[in-house]
Amino acid sequence: MSKVKAIQRSVAMAESGLVEMPKPLEQLREDEVERKQCICRVMTHALRHLTGEFVGSGFEWLLPVIFSKTTDPLWPDPGASIEKRIEVEIYGETARATQSMIVHKMVACSLVQPRLFILSPNVRIEKKERASSGAHAYEFTQLDFEVRNATSREIRSLVEKVLSGLVSNVKSCLSEELIYLGRNDDLAVPPIPFRLYDRRELEHEYGRDWETQFARGICNPTWVTNIPREFYDFEDLEEGTWDNYDLLLPKYGEVLSGARREWEYSKLVRKMRRDNVRQENYEILLKLARERRLKPSAGGGIGIERLVSWVVGAKHIGETQLFPKIPGLVYDL
Ligand code: ASN
């Protein structure tokens, strides 16, 4: 599809009232530029608050990587819909664009920094249909963090404190922006602790599509635990339960996923075999586990654009990006 057609299609969808596709910057009307500016101020505030909180809690701030032989397989994950994985040959080796820095986090946390975070650009070429979910971008940023020897409960408490503080802060410092965005009245500071559900309860109540339906009905950020997914999340193989968690935002859905991690070699190998994950793509992780240099840890990743979408009441995640990366729509910038 030509670029002009793609933009026409996004505008047509917007007109049909389905989902408003964010336009490239040069096409914004004056009032839309003003709205973008407001969202940018909230973004700046959110980044300052989040990074300040993590640094203040003794975390080291690492810089991200884009190309590595190893990246997150994003498989098996019931929520994943990756159309294409970006692999390029450089210096005679196959390097992959970062889908998430989970493996880097586990290694860095084990060997060097017991508390770390990264503002990490993730490239996930989602299927085109995901454009209309309003929650997917093919490039986005996670605040990805990891803590050596932490429990899931400790991580969840940390996140609750940081997010509740963020909303309280935005409400007191950026009330003009929130009023302009029509979000001042209904954005409430979430009470701590957030409620916690087991995925099995929700599946029982809502069926396989529990996530969207459940997120529609909640009024505050809510945890869901015990979600079957990638090999690196801790699983009790006897019980068939997972020590992991997603944080869902009212109407907006998942904003964070995280877990206590696997660190034992035999278990990692067993799970990779079971899930058809290629061990040769995780050589260093497995080597460290075999040598018992991989340490227990727990962490998570906060999707920055999704978080800001919720704060500002965006209709599409691309509204929080100056250069929207909407599945199926590749703009010049
Ligand atoms: N950041 C996530 C985590 O820490 C992993 C992911 O994004 N797939 O578990």
C-alpha cells in the first residue's frame, strides 16, 4: 500500500469512529499540536518521576542496546502477535533487534548490578490488525528493571508506590494539562495495595479473552498473577503455577509484565525444549546458569507509552509518540 493510501485509510478509520489513528506531525492541526504538547509535558514529567524514583531507591540506570545475538523470544506468550522478527547480518553474525532486554537484565543483574533499570526501546513488528487495538506500537519504550534476590511481592510493592506517586504528582503539578486533556476529574490516585487476581479465576469468569473484558470493568490498576508464558518466568513445574504478574490499567489493559526468574540450568533447558525455544540463541544465559553464576532475581517492564496513554486518556498509544509507530503504517519519521 502506498503511503498516501495508508494515511487515507487511517483517516477513514478515524472518521468511521473505529479508532483514531494518530497522524504524522506535519499533518496535525493547530489544536492537535497543542494536545501533543500537553501529552509531551506529561511524558517528561512521567519520565522524570519514574527515573527519579528508581535512582532514589538505589537502582543503577543502564543505557539500552539495540542489536544482540540474543533477545527475548516473546514465545510462548498468549498475548504476542509478532509478524516478523528483525534479524540482520553484521560482521558475519546474526544480530537481532531488541524485543525486550530481559536476558541482558538477568545477566547484568547477576554479574554486576543487583538493582538496575533501563529505558529500553523495543522493536516488535506486530500484525497490522493490532493498529486498531489502540495499545500496540511496533516500536515503544519500556522502563525495564530487575532486582537480585527480590520476591514478586517486593517488586509489586515498589511498582505500586512509584505509580501511585506518579499520578499524585501529575495531578498536583500538571492540573492545567489534565484539564485541557479532559482527564482531570476521572484520573484518581490509585489506592495501595492494588488488588491481585489469579489468572485462573479470571479465565473461569471471562473465558480465554479475560484480559480485555476484565480491564474494561476495573476502576484502578490491578495485578494478575500466574500467567503461562516465556521460559524465563519462574514456574512451579509440579503445581503448574507461575510466579509472575501483569499490571492492568482500567480500560487500557496491560502496562507491565514481570516475574521472579528462573536461574537453574536444568529447568531452563527443560522449559526451552518444551517450548521449542532454540538453545543456541541463549548460549551465554545457559552457560552462566550451568556455572551457577546466574542469580535469582525478579523484575518487570513498564510500557512507558501505555502508562502515559492512561494518564492522559489517549485513544491510541501513537498519540503519546511524537513519531507514531502504528502497526501497518510506516510514516517517513
Ligand atoms: N520486561 C518484561 C519482564 O521484565 C519482559 C518483556 O517485556 N517481554 O518480564
